[in-house]
Amino acid sequence: MSNVLDLIDQSAFRGERATGATNLLQCVWVYNRAIDIDGLRRFHHHLRRGRLSRRIERSPLPFGRHRWVAPSDQSDLEVVAPPRPREEFDAWLGEQANTPLDAEHGPGWHLAVLPFTDGGAGVSLVISHTLIDGIGLCEALADAASGRQDPINWPAAASRRRRQALREDTRRFAADIRAIGRAVAAAARFARRHRGGAGSSTQLPSALRSAFVAPDEPVALAKAAIFVDADEWDARAHSLGATSNALLAGLAAGIAQRLGRVDGDGFATLAIPVNERADGDTRANAITAVDIVVDSAAATTDLREIRAAIKHALIRRQEIPDERLALLPLAPLLPHWLIRRMASVALGGATTSGSSNLGAINPAANRPDGTEADCFAMKSLFAGATEATIHQTGGLLGLLSGRVHGQVFVSVVAYQPGRSNSNEGLRRLISSVLSDFSLTASIGWPCPVFSAAPTYPRSTHQ
């Protein structure tokens, strides 16, 4: 089996190196009772021998394809002492999100547990998105909890002598020449179509068009986690004439509208990832995306148009591939300055938001200590994001959702230039949108017990 990186994976890696921002995933579990530390150590042991046990080795050619190799550095399980109050859990998750990770030099992920003073515990796993996507991570968690190890043994780092590596990677580049030529032609067509097009989704407000207008200073993105009873979520989706996926998209459109991530007519563009992972797939990011344009104002009363738009986009994707994918063979050739300037093309611009649904998660993924956790969620993080990068893309809004243990979680990350971008402000905004959708939810950590947790009311006005 080849250990050459897929072009999407290499593009993601080079994008992080160019911008300095690292796309991370953070899995969070909460136990309302004492956690089995020995069981968690077994889980950690299997993670170190599962599909997460790899890192990236660069090609010696400046324009060569990188490869997967076995990791030489993996972090130990972190057990925090002494225990802390549950009220400090959210702040601790932020500390964990700042754990230094590196898909190339390692470690690529970190597992930690925080015992609570009342006897419960919270667990965090932070991992580089360059190593795995959300669906693949859920599978890796289920494998580790079940004691399954990855059958693939990646070659050791530096196992190829330099002369051999140069010869093999040059041969690989020669094989890719034809695809590179097609990508150059596709790039020219793409540039002609989008040159000065006022209607293009990649056009940004004039004050935000250059990555070099804003200072290159770190920014703190606003984050929130939502928990909804799964039966109530499904009932609300059904009452609005749609499915769980369309309800998530409607929620994303509502938040986008309040953040100002819509066009002049109030329409939001939603980028919806599509899972392409198959059995034995070794890609880190086995996903593509479809874009839909939705009327954010109509979403709270009728989701049938959004449902139809998603269906149409999926059908169209089979007939007309995303033109951005045709540019991928150029990824190993582009200089970092050009990758930085192309960030807005990759992310869609100031009116585009992400709406990612993991669906039903394997219950085994919710058993890090061998028993069922009371709550689970996965969050997207962007460590090292700067004002220059965020302003170039016109801000950021991403929703990531899944269901497990009778709950639907929705994690939200946002940053809108010109706003306060506080966690509390985002929670208030989300509360208003949930009220519009007549959804009862708990917002924030620790995880809710729906019969007792504080909830945001169903009132029609906030």
C-alpha cells in the first residue's frame, strides 16, 4: 500500500504551514461519576497503535509529494492533579486546545483527563485535522475503545536513503505531469470566470480583501457547544418538513444571518462536507464538499427548500465535480505566499459558513474508559489563527454536529471582523436562533442532563 499523501491531505498540510494556523479537532467526554483511569490508559494504548499512529515526512524535492511514516514521538496520557471544580472544565478545555501539536514532527494528538472535585471527570482528545477527519476520528475512537489496532504498519521515518527518495519522488512527479498540466488549464479557466465577478462567493468586502490589511496578530475565536435531546431534534426537523441534516443547515443559516455572513438579499452560502471514506481508506481527509445557497429568513418555518437544495447539490456533485478539486495537482508546487492569498478561494469568502454533520456516531466511540460516558461532543478549532488570515477570508463560521447517547451536539466556532467575538456573545446569539427554531437546548459545558440541566426557553422572542 502506498504511503504517499493524497493531494487533499498535502494541500491541508501546506495550507497550515503557509498560514501558521492549525486546524484541530477536539473530542470531549464527560462522566458524572468517577472515571476508570486504567480503562482510559488502555484506550490511550490502543490509540497509539491505531490509525492515528502516523505522521508526515516531507519529500526531499521542494515540489515532491509527502508521505506517511510511523511516529517517533507520541504524547503520554495526561492525568490532571489535583481535581478541579466542574465550573473550570470549559477553561481547561481551552488550555488543552492550546497543546502544541505537529502533524510532521509530532506529537499529532494528545489525550488528557480532568477529575472533578465532585467525583466526575472530563476527558479531552485534541488532534491535528491533517491526520484525520471527523468521520475517520470517530472510527479510530471506536476501534481504540474496542481494542482493535490498525493493521497498517507505516515505514519508519527516514527509512529511504536520500538518493532513493529523490529518485522515487522524481519518478512520481513525472507521473503527475499530465495532471498538473490539466490543473494549470483549470486554474486559468477559474481565474477568468471569477475575475472581478461581483456575484462570486469569493468576493470580500473591500476593507477585507487583502491578507495584509489586518495585523498578523493572534485572535481568539468565539466557541460554544449546544446539546439537544435527539428525539426533540428529530421531531422538530420532521415538523419543518426536513431531516436532521437540513435542520443543522437551517441553524447554520440562522446564525450566519445574525453574524452578517449573508449577501445583500439575506442569502447564506453553506459548505456541507460529504463523506467519501471507504473500507481500508488511508486518507486523512476523505471528504469533499457541496455548496448550497439558502434563504436564512425562511429556515425557521420551513426547511423543505433547504432539504431540496442539499439533495440537488449532491446529485449535481455526481454530474459536475467541484472545480476547486481540479486545482489540487498544483498543491505541491505553490509557494507559501500564494497559498496564503488563495485562502479565501478555498474557504468560500465572507458569506460562506460550514455545516458539517457526522450523523449517528458508533456508540463505542463514547466509551473511552470502557464504559458509556454521559456526554460527548467534537469541536473544530483553529489554533494560531491571526487577524490577517481571518480578515482575508471575511471571518469564519463553522458548525459541527453528531449524535450519540440520545443527544445531538452542535459545536460552533465563529469570528466576524468588527464584532466583539466573545464566547458569551456567541451563546446569546445561538440562544436567540434556537428560540426561533422552537428548540430547547443546553448551551455550554459540563454536559447536560436534560431532565435537570438549565435550558433556554422555547419562547418566540428572546
